[in-house]
Amino acid sequence: SVAASGRWLEGIRKWYYNAAGFNKLGLMRDDTIHETDDVKEAIRRLPENLYNDRMFRIKRALDLTMRHQILPKEQWTKYEE
């Protein structure tokens, strides 16, 4: 059925989200997009609070990576976010 295949696909998406690992560093999927000129322009147009939140997540992820650490599980970004 269509509903069952939709739930199955959603399960695959959640699995991939967690398997990718960026959520363990507190990053959102959009934080990991390759910055082409169009993406750079979109980032430039972000409201200041969203831009600052993004920069905080990226800096924290870089710091964690340098220390070979991940965030505590309760701080991981969730698929639903």
C-alpha cells in the first residue's frame, strides 16, 4: 500500500540521517551543503539570528571534531528539526 511504502521510505530517511553522523555534532543537514555561489548568497540573506545559530553549530562541530568527540545524545539534532 502507499501508506506502508511511505512509512518505509520515512524509516530509511531517518536511518540515513542518523548514519550520516552530522547530527552527533549538533549540525543540521543544511549546515553540510557544499557552498556554491548560490548557497553562499542564500546564507548571506539569512536573518541574523539564523546565521549566528548556523555559525555556532559549525564552530562547535569543528571543535568537537578536533577533539575526536561527539555531543551527548540528548544534544544531537533530531530528524524532525
